[in-house]
Amino acid sequence: MAQDWDVLLMAYGTPRTLDEVEPYYTHIRRGRPPSPEQLQDLVSRYERIGGVSPLNDITARQVQVVESTLRERGWTGRMYVGMKHWHPFIAEAVEQMAKEGVQKAVGVVLAPHFSRMSIGQYIDYAQQARERFAPSMQMRFVERWGSHPKFIEAVARKVQEALTGWQPEETMVIFSAHSLPARIHQWGDPYERELMDSAQLVAQRLNLPFWTFAYQSASATGEPWLGPDILERLEEISREYSQRQVLCCSIGFVADHLEVLYDLDIEARQKCEELGLAYRRAPSLNDDPLMAEAVAQSVLEQMQQA
């Protein structure tokens, strides 16, 4: 019965104040403190978007709408929340679950597309904590929901909303997602394929005449990352296409946070201004009810498996 299962909802996490940026950045770097220059660069980005990211507040609203959607479908379990890079950490949430006697739980990440380096890490953190605090706890995981019809519908509605007043024939839609190191190719990682599948489904739903894909937010690690970068894609569009209107849709992200508010709303917008391209961004899903339905239905499917 679905009612017998509890839920661990996992998200990225973000610092709540500028003073917390350094420990947050250190955690992302697996305990290696950033250099003063690296820290200042990240702090400056937060300052450019207003001082702090709205992600924590958005995540709280997402948790609320997902939980409400599950309740509407008869679920009576407990909801726990764990963050990858900030409090409450995933391990802290699993420890709390163990203290409260959770026997069965489904874990789901507020990210639609699977990669060993993204959702795979969330699952690893949860499994490691389960082995430490509650080895007998049964855990199942939703690994992906990027092709769920409700997710596709939600993204399509945002793109359609952003296209208002623009002619599709004069517009290039760019779907984007967080880049990852190109070594994921060595593992046969499904990340790129899943992203392209989602973009294709949205484009088909809207019958978009012109669309493409790009990556964003790559880190300077000295190794190749997935590309092309969105700024490079904008230069290519300016050179090789007649469309002078660009609409960005961050299909790999489901919330407004630094990688959206800075990389797209500031950097990509500025690049378009330099290139003479009109620029818009489709609104993020945030606490969109359709996205919540995609997550809730995916969780319930895991609960109901024999």
C-alpha cells in the first residue's frame, strides 16, 4: 500500500546568507576550501542576483506542493527533506528518518534527468546514510522523470507563455541544462539522451519551427565539459541563422537559482544585447502544480511496485 511508504525528497540546497557561501562552496568542492579569488567570484555572482538565492524558499514551496499532491491521492506517510550541499543534508534527513522508525521510503530528487554525477550522487548519499543509520530500512528511488507527460506539459506551457507576441518563425528556442564533465561518455551515461528527449517532446508539443540545445554553468576544472556552452551557441545563432529573437528554456533546472538567475538572466542576456538579438527566458517551473504531479505520480509508481 502506498500509505505504508514515507518519502525522502532531495534537492540541491543553497547558502542562506553571503557568510555561508564559503562553507557551502567548500562542501561542493568535497572539503577543499576555495581560493580567495574563487570565493570572491561566487560571492559577486550572488551579489549580482540580489545577495542570496531564492532557491531555499522555492524548494520549501516545491516540497509543500508535492506533499499536497500526494495527499490528494491518498498518501498518508511522512515527508522528509534532504539537501545535497546544505542543511538539512541528505544524511541528516536519513538519520532523522531512522530515529522516527521509518521502515520503507521512496527517494526522489527535484531534478528530472539522470546522470551518475547528478541524481546518482544523491542516491549514493542516501544509501550511505541508510547503511549507517538504518540498515534494515527499505529504500526505493525515482531515478528520472524528465519524460513524464506532466513535466513536458508544464515546460511547454512556460515556453508558450514566453513566446507571447513573438512569431515562432522568427524565434530560436534554446533548451539548456547544467553541463557535466565529458567523461560521462565513458560510462554510457544517459544524461544527454534524456535531456534531448525532453527537449524534443516539448518542441513537438508546441510544433516549434526552430530550436536547439546548449549547456551552461560548466566549472573550470581543467577537463572537457559537455557543450556547446550557451554563450557559444548564441554566437553561432547570430552568425548562421536569420532568427533575431532568442528564447531560453532551462529544461534541466526546475527552479530559479544562481545558475538560472546569473548564467541566463545576466550573462546570456548581455551576450544577446552584444549580438543584437532580442532575448527572453521561459519562466522556471518552481512550484508549478503540473511539475508536482509529475513528481508525485513517479513516487506513487515506485510505492506501488510489487
